[in-house]
Amino acid sequence: MQIRLASDANRHLVLDRSLLDDARLSFRAKGLLAYLLSHPGMDVANKKLLSSVSLEGMDAIQTALKELEEAGYLRQIHEALEDGSIRTVGVVYPVSRIPVLEAQPLADTQALVGPVPASTKSPAAKEPSNSPAQRIVDQLNALRKSSWDWARYTPISAKYAKNVEHIHGRLADGYAEDDLILVLEYLASVDGGKEESRKYFDCVTPFNTKNFERNLAMARDWDAKGRQTKPSIANPGIRRGSDYYEKARKRSNF
């Protein structure tokens, strides 16, 4: 999916500061938007390329793109090519105080890009209450609270992009919601109650690209064997690196 500006690129070499003042966007999303506006041929489907020109990982890039789309700065449209195939194009709007309506014709979108009074600003985008990411975070909170002793427990909120970026990343990779929940149930079972593991049972460590695949493989094996907890083995996907993990796996015949 390539980026196309909704109007002449030469008019937007200087950014309108209103997009930088948009409280719905993180600084990460604002920076990505500025980059896309200056590179109208960029293929946003290539997260690796976007990551290579910044310090952000691919999960962070995916989260920022989702922010931009929810806030109305990025819109995906489908175009029919001469050979009959369909391609997806990402249209970036330089200023958009309100989300672009899905049914809004491209020719009419200029009416949406002007300044909007403060009273009409949309609130910051929140995770839908029944979305897969929200359900996964809800399960994470339930397992955190039931598996460890907390002097004071504060649930993790799914409304912050940084708390769900790795969840969205794994779902975007094609993993199912049940896969992510299975990983959480497995880690809570084998590490529940261990003080050194509590701080790693969050919305980042189990799901980041470094840990997730091996966590899922162990979780599926655990599930296939009847979910038998082996209290002597702490989950290395949570605590250590791959060398520690391999040694523990061999000792336990997991």
C-alpha cells in the first residue's frame, strides 16, 4: 500500500502545526505522519523499511499507523487496475481534526482538513470495549491479580497505545486471539507466584517478537499435555534469553 497525498505535495513541505497539536496522537504517530507527508511514495505495508529509517520497531510502527487511521489522517482506499486486479492505496490528509468518514468522497475531503473549533474536537481514540486487544488485556489483568500477591494492584489499561502495540502486532501477524490468551494462561500457570517473574507478566514481554513464538510453542505443548504445571521450571521466555530457555526446556523434556 503506497502513500498518496490528498492534495499537491509541494504545498505541504511546511507542516501545519495543528496536526502537531492534535492531542489524539502520540509523538510517535505525529513523527510518522510528518515522515509520510514528506515521502508520498512510501509503501506503508513495508514496516521493515519504515523501521529501518527510525529507532522504532515494527510493532511501534504498526501502532502509530493505527493511531493515524483512527484519527482520520490515514485512509485506505481500493483502486481497480487495468488488468482487473485491486490495489490498496493509503491516502494521507495533512490536517484532520475529525476522522474522515468512510463514505466521504475523496473530492470532498478538503472540507474536513480546515481548523475545527475546540468544542468539536474528537476525544483521543480508545480501544473498543469488545475488541480482541481489550479482551486480551482483560484476561491479562485477571491472571495478574489471581496469580501473584500484590500489596497494591493497578490494572493495565488498554486505552494507551503502548500497552497494546505488541498485541496488535501479533494479531497483525496472523495469530489468533486465543493464541495470545493461551500464552498468558501458560505463563501464569508456570510462573504464578514467583516474585522474580511478576514484573515480566505484562502486555509487552510475553508478546514481543523476541519471546512470543517460543512462548506459544511451549504453551501449546503445555495445553496438549493437559495443562500440567511443572513448578520447578520457571518460564525462560519471561525470565531469560534463549540460551537459558533451551537448557530449561531440555531438562524438563518440554
